[in-house]
Amino acid sequence: MSESFERTSREVEQPIELLPEVQAILDEHKYVGEALKKIEDYDQVTYKHSLRVANLISQISQEIGLKLKESALLIEAALVHDIGKIKVDKEILSKKGRLDDDEWEIMGQHGRFSFDYIKEHGGSLEVAKIAVAHHDHGRSRSISRKGDRRIENRPFSHPERRKVIRRQEQKDERQIKLLELSRILSIVDVFEALRSKRQYKEGFSLDKCEEILIETFPGDGDRVIIDQLLELYKNDNES
């Protein structure tokens, strides 16, 4: 094994200290700790990736304008977003070369596995939706907006129609917020995967991470998140 791979392997094994906000989620939600233990037993890289993503979200949540409840929801989703990978063959997870089409299809199913696990083990529907939607970069059909036309065609009286439409509008607002949170998780997830050293690759430079992220997430709101992540690492390197 080359010296660089030996160094990478040692660094992958370094323990990760959880930030207080992340630890609080673990203390509050028993199923999250149980899920993380299963991930840890199955694949160390996925386990530590999940912890790092949660820590990063905790570090930037205030700067990107998240409310406390939104931050807590997103941290919880970050901790369990890859639980579905325990159903993916270890040879696929640790493959050093490119995945072929069949392997990508198998890997692509882990988002749905995560959704099902979260729902079946005590997680909220909101967390499950964020976890599955982030794999589509916050554009997932799993978070749907249904029913405007259906409501318009119902024979409600005028006051009742207003109430029903307002309830639908509030539901749509919640769905849009979930999509926004899943988009944040997507960006942080990709950034952490690019930046981290793995047994099969060195971590990318900040400049390279920035280039890939801007190409993958071109929205104005995306740039705010990307800048906060880059600033976080620049500050760490300067300290």
C-alpha cells in the first residue's frame, strides 16, 4: 500500500467529535442512535460521512438563516440519510473504480431504503422526505404538491372554500420548505464527500469543490450555502 493510502486510511479512522446540537438530536431520538450503530457496524466510511454532514449543517445553519426547528430537522435527516446503504452490497460501497450501470441502479435504491427505514423505526415523515429527496438534489417527486385543481372543482361553500384553499396553501408551503431543506442537505452531502479523503481517493481542494458544487447547484440560494461551507474550511485552515 502506498504511503498516501496509508495516511488516508489512518485519517479515516480518526474519531469525530459531535457538536452539541448534533448530540442533542441523538439524545432526543433513540432511533437515530440505533440507525447510526447499524451504519457504523456495516460501513465506517458511510458512518463518519453522516456525522460530518450533520456537524457541517450545525455549523452553517445560523449563517444561512435556518430557524432552530428547521436546523434540528435537518441535522436529524443528515444523521440518518444514508441508513439505506446497509442494504447495498459492501463491494459496491467500497468499489475503487467507477460503478457500472447495474451497480448505480442498486446504489440509487438506497434513498428509498432510507425513507422506509426512517418511517418504520420512529422517524417523522418530514425527516424521511428530506432524506429521500436530497438524493435528487431537492427536486424529488417524493415531496409532492397535490390538489389545487382538485380543490377548485369541489362544491364547497365560499367560506369553506377559503379555509380549504388556505389549508392547502399551508401544506404547499411546508412541502416547499422540505424541498429547501433537502437541497441544503444535498449540497452539504456532496461537499463533504468531495472534501473528505477516502481509501480510494484524496480529498479535493476547496477550489475544485467550489467548481463542482457551482456546476451541480447553480441557484442563487445554493451559492449562499456553498460560500458558507467554503468559508468554514478557510477559517479552520487559518486558525
